Amino acid sequence: MSFNFETVDADLGAVLKAALPDNWRVLDAAMGAPVNALTPTLTYLQTEVSPDMPDGGRLADDYYVVSFLLDLAVPEKDLIKGGKHLMTLLPQLYRALREVPDLDYDSATKAVDGVPYYRITISVLTHS
């Protein structure tokens, strides 16, 4: 399975929503940041399109690798409570990502911007 290039953003959102627990919010960051989230929130933002595979080989015509940033945030503003909550959610996110065909992911980087969050770069294979 590969994603459709023209609809990859919406398709990725749908796949992530289906793979994650029902109480998680999954939002396209291009549509704006979540406001006062009360549940775990995963945002995704398309960052790059390449006609090359990650190892440098050229893909077949009409195939592209599309990269996204995923940010997993929790509602807790307290860094200790929020950090602990994130630690319980990150394994759930990795399990969900493993289930998606033609999706590759990287390690998570922890950061703080008002609330603690993890950022992961993912790449998906697309065709047009």
C-alpha cells in the first residue's frame, strides 16, 4: 500500500485516527494549533517531498516520499505530570505507527513549548 500523493495529508490523518485510541485528537497542524486540548493531541505537518528513497536511490516515476512532523502533546502544563503522561502515550504511538504500511519513523525528541511534547519525523511512500 502506498498513499495517494494528492490526498496524502488527509489520508495520513484518517489512518492515524483509526490506529490511535478514540480519546486522542489527531489534527493537521496546517489547519491551526489546538486550543485548550483536554486529551492527548497528535498534530501532523507535511514538511518535505522527495523523488528519492531515504537511502538515496531514485523511486519509480510518479512515486514520492513525503515527510511529516508529528507532535504528541498532553493537556498537562505541569512539566513533571505532563512528562509522565507522555511516557505512557509514546509507546502507544509507536505501536500505531508500526501498523501503517509504507510508513517509516524516526526517534522521538522531547521538547517543551507551554506544554511538554514529543516530536517524531515520519515518511510515507506516495504515488500519483
